[in-house]
Amino acid sequence: MTISHAWTINSLEYADAEGLSSVVNQVNWACASDDGAGHVWNNDGSTRLEAPDPDTFEAYAGLTEADAIAWLGDEFKAATEAVNAAAIQKLTDAETASAGSGVPW
């Protein structure tokens, strides 16, 4: 089963900090996962960010969604996608599980 994962950023929270303007300090994200067979699982949350390096700082106005998704980090994204995939697997397992009562003869 191949599961696709789509990351989106719902909003960014920012404030002036440490002499920099419009420093993003929180990413509000969503990850939608789909197995292509009608099983979908969505996960969303917020991730706080550490103070930026002043030498590589990019102000809020110059950011892209790809920048914000990258800030979440590969390990975090992989763990979230694994949670979604496990939830989808449980959905498919429930559909294929058999139950009943009786005797086999």
C-alpha cells in the first residue's frame, strides 16, 4: 500500500525578537495522508521554533510555505507520516477482519 502525504501550513505566528522584525516563532501545520483507496487520515498541530540565526534570518514577508515545512524537520515529518500511515492501516485492517460465531463443521 502506497500512502501519499501532503503537508500544508495553516498559519505562522511571529513577533519582533532579539533585534529582528517579524520573527516566526510557531508553525501551525497539517498533514493529510491518503492511500488512494478511500482511506484518509489527517493530523494537525503546532510546532514552536527556536530563535533564528541572525546571519540566515528571513523575515515573515519573504517566506514561502516550503520554508515553513522545512523548519519542521525531516525526523518530525517522518514520525507524523508514520502515525498517519499506521492509522490508515488500522482502517484497512478493520475492513478485512472477519468475526463471527458458530462451529466449523
